[in-house]
Amino acid sequence: MRNPVIRVALGVGALILGGLVAGTTATADAAASQHTNQSWHSVRVCGATGSPRIARCDAVKLVRDGTRPGGNGHGGGGGGGTGGVSGQPSGMTAQNLESAYHVAGLTSGARTVAVVDAYGYPNLESDLAVYRQTMQLSPCTIASGCLTIVNQSGGTSLPRFNSGWAGEQALDVDAVSAICPDCHILVVQASSASIANLGAGVEQAAKMKATAISNSYGGGDLSDATYGSYYNHPGIAVTASTGDNGYQGASFPASSSYVTAVGGTSLKAASNARGWAETAWSGSGSGCSTVNAALAVASTFNTGCSKRAMADVAAAADPNNGGMAVVFPSTSTSSSWTQVGGTSEASPIIASVYALSGNTSGSANAIPYAATAGLNDVTTGNNGTCPTTQWCTARTGWDGPTGLGTPNGAGAF
């Protein structure tokens, strides 16, 4: 099986372009020099499950060669951190992402973005505080009502810690913070990574009146007839990452007809009018469902799929070129700055743009198909070899790795 999460050498692609708070001295030049003559590679945050009904989170982090996947990631060498968090930030800042997707200055009116993940994360609130302080964002705390953390039933007895899924949660809440700083954040922690428990978490988020619900995980291509009701919430934007394996066929819940399927891109600073260049990421999941109905609004976009095609839209996901600087838990009690990507980054970005727009009536996944002029069309790059070109090669209009494109403001959502 093709696996695009491979060894890489990280150089100038680690970007620290936004202004950081006093005391955090990393700059673009410092980030580049920090990794000169050092080799890095990407590793999955969550392990394989062996069951189509057990989800794997879609986060990918960078680690230095010789570092075991369970250890500190990129930037986690110790010392010099903020608020007890080791390392220095490297990767996309909140300001970078706001600039790339033209959402700087937009506000949501304190709408709620929910992220649904598995297992517990005791340091979530304190790690989020370090991220937001460093990125010059206003605090988001439980006491203020900005941050809420519940189990899949809405209670406060939270699940046990799992390092991989805690890392996923860190990426999710930091991504929401970056794109929609005034959004309230609801974290729903499922008891396990089963689609049934995660789906129950989505239902709970809907009950708690989230505007958008992000799901940065996937299992096999499961049927909406059995599992779709968990994700069927008209009037709420439910997003799901398409996975990090490139063109491999569909995965659920991204293959559900009820969600917005979110693929991934590589994002770099560029000397053009936008200031950024974006291509399809080689790891971005794409494919056709074998069990779920095609979106009616996609019928004129030449997807080549007789049933549900993924993705619908995309955002930054390449851990090397587009990965975020994240306060990432190493253990249940310690965290470090780590560069993290995967389509797990893209899903909460898109959910947050929906929250900025507030336009989630009806089937939210239909909205971008009627507003493609408000997207950055990604026309280069590919994620594998496939029998129908648009399933794995970016082109003008819809394609599998990047869907219709990436946000250019909130007008397409």
C-alpha cells in the first residue's frame, strides 16, 4: 500500500512568518537555521486500528531522525519554551493561516466550533492557553465559557489519556483558534475510537448547538444506512478529513453524504498577489465511495464517481509545507512545540471558516458547490496514480485531492 508519510529533509519550509509575543524569539530566519543539516521525517500521531469501524486520527507530526514516534516532536528538544512548554514554535502560525485564507479580521460573533475526538487530554486547557498567548490571541478558558470539554454523553467525567488522540485534540483546538479566534470551542471526548462512540460525540455536539463540527479521523468506507445518522445534522456544518494515504478510495465519515469532505494541500509563502502558493498534498485522501450516494450538487462537476466523491474542499495539511506550530502533549503532564499537519489540520480549518460565515442552513456541504468563485482553485500536484485522472491529479475545477479548492475568505461557505 502506498504510504505518503515518508522521510523528508526539512529546511526553509518551516515557516514562522507571523508576529509572536514578546519572549518568543523564533523568526523565519531562525526557523530555517534551526534545521540546517538536520534531517526530519513525518510520523502518524495515531496507529493503525485493523478495523474499518475503528477510526484512526489523521494527524501527522515531524520528528527528528532517531526520535521514536512517541517522543517529542519537531521543536521539542527542551528548554526555552513558554508557560512550561518546551521548545520553540516552528511551522505555520495563526497569522500565516489567516493570511493564506484571507480571513484575518473576520469574526463569528462567538459561534461554537466543536471538535470530536477520542479519549482524554488533561492538559488541554493549559496547552491551549500557551498556544493562544504565543500567537497573540485572546484567552479561551473554561471559566470564561469560551472552552467546554465534555464526554460523548455531555458529562464532565472524561475518558482516560491517550497520547495519539490527545495530540490530535491539540492540533484541532489550535487550528480553530488560528482561523476563528473569537469562536467558542467545544471539545467532545469519546470513550474510544469506534465510529459508534465518535458518532455519539457528534450527536452530542449537535445537541449542544455547535455551528460546525470537525471530525479529524476516518475508518473504512462505511454505509450511511448504518452510520450516517450520527453525522446528519441539517443546519450544522459537519466536516471530516479525507485521510493521509493519498488516493486509496473512500473513508468514513468523509465518504458520508452528510458531511463536507476535506482534503489537504501543501502551502508555501510566495511572491505573488496572494502571497502564498498551494498545490495538492501527496497524502491527501481521495476516492469514490462504494456505498453512499453522490451529492446532487456535484453532478455537473465531472467527478467520475457514480457515488459519493471526496474531497469537497481542502486546506493546509502537508506537515512539511503547511504544518502548524502546535503545543503538543508528549505525556499526560508535559508538552512541547511540534510541527503538525495531516488532513486533521484541514478539517478544523474548514469548520472554522463555516463558523465565520454563519451560513450553514440546510445541507452545508452543498454551499461551496454554488460559490466556487470564493475559493482558491488548486490546479497542480497529485496524490498517486489512479484510473481516472481527476481522482488523484489537481486540475481546474473539482479534483479528488483538493475538491473545489481552498478558502478565499468565508464567501464560499
